[in-house]
Amino acid sequence: MTARDPARGPRSREPRGIDDVPGGGPTVLRIMLGHQLRALRERAGVTRDAAGHRIRGSHAKISRLENGRTGFKARDVDDLLALYGVHDAAERAPLLALARRANEPGWWHRYGDLLPAWFETYVGLEQAATQIRTYEPQFVPGLLQTEAMVRHVTALGPGSMPADELERRVELRLRRQRVLARDDPPTLWAVVDEAALRRLTGGAEVMRAQIDHLIDVAERRHVVLQMVPFHLGGHAGAGGPFSILRFPRESAVPDVVYLEQLTSALYLDKRADVEDYLATMEMLCVQALPPQETRAALVAVRDELGR
């Protein structure tokens, strides 16, 4: 994971203390620790195979650890630090403490029976992000859905769902939305295709209430909403939905692109990939209606639904 915005300045690869990370949840802390361990391994000239052998694992396990995709055992971190030549107690202590913090469960872990591992990672990243930019061609973004919309979209999956599971899934989505109500909320910049706003997901009444909610929430200082109108024709987002997440500079975690599929997801973190998606998002923002015109368009769509 190497991409970064040049305007944000250089990112240090030196180990950091856990108290230096504002709002760092366990997912981001794992990524931080993984990056630092990778930097130490490369500095020591140790291969992933050798590192895996040292902790009774494999090249693949080291890759997962360095990418923050799995939890850390204190014994493994201790062994890796010794292999990398990190013997100074003052240098080891913050990394071992970071490993302990990275293993503390986030609030979303109580829904672990509902969350596939690939999406659990996203929830953790979402909760730690300082900026979320998203493009949605089919649905209103999850963080902006009303409870009625959440309930309807959740029930769209194949087959029937037990009532208690449906309620917990709705509860999970609504709990995720609290990130926008924090004292230090992330900036949410959502670009939504007109199709997502005209499709009667849940029926006209649900959609009217949803559009009213969008009009209200777009007044918040940390929410930007733009609509891609039908009359634009083809546009930069034709490839499908995606999200770009940015994290506190102090965390040294670079931008991540999230691409959700039916039964899995991709997390793109190579600089070239992230820059391609950032360029696409910038083009979409230029092509879409500006926020004030989007508001007027939303009012018009809502009024049409009221007929």
C-alpha cells in the first residue's frame, strides 16, 4: 500500500506510538503495524519466506500480516522484531503495544456471524477513515439510507431471511451510519447516478422519505452530494460502483479503493490503481450536477413521486 496524495506531505515509515493515531480502530492499527513490520523486514534484508519460517508460518502469512489482513500474535511480533534486528526495548515497546491494540475487537465484531471477512475489513476501514468518496449507480449509498430503505435493501438478497437476522443486519447498517454523527466525522462525498434516485426501491413512499433525508443530510458541513443526470449520457463511472477511503495522516495508512462484488471484494492500494480511481472520481465530480443543482434535482424528483 503505497499511494498517497502529494499535497498531504511525505509519510514517515518510522514506527509510531498508538497514542499518535487519532481515531485509529483495530483495522487501521493492523495496517499500521503491518507497514512498519514490512519496513523493518526490508531494511534488514529479510525475505518473506525467511520471516514466515521464523514464526512457524509461510510467505503467505507474512503477506497477510504486512497488509493488515489478519490479527497479530504477540509472540510472532516479538520473534519478527528479533529477526529484523530490533532489540532496543524503547523501539520494541510501542510496536508490541500496537499489536495488543490491533487485536482489540471493534464494535462490529459482535456481528461477526453476519459479516463475511472481506466486508468486516471494510467496516473497520470505514470507521477509521477521515474521508470517504463513493460512486453509486444503483442504490443510495449505505451511509445515507433511511431505516426503511435499509430494511428493504437488506431483504433483497436471495431466499428468505429469518426475522431476527434481518433485524440484526438492519441494526448493523444503522450502527455504521453513526460514524457521520461523531464529533469528528469523516467527510462523505457521494456521487449518485440519477437511476438510483428514480428507481422505486421500496416503493414511492419509501423513496420520497429517502430523498427528503438526502436533502437534509446534504446540508451537513461534512457531506457533499452530487447527482449524475441521465442527460449526461456516458460518463466516467460507467465501470461500476467504487469507494475511496482516506485516513489520518498520522496513521501513515495510504488511500484504499474498495470494489464490492457479489461474494467478495477487492481492496486496491497500489499507487497507480488508486490514482486511476481518484482521477475517475474527479471526472465524475466535474460531470455531475454541483451540490446546489443536485438539491434542486432531488426536490424535483421528490415532487414527481408525490403526484
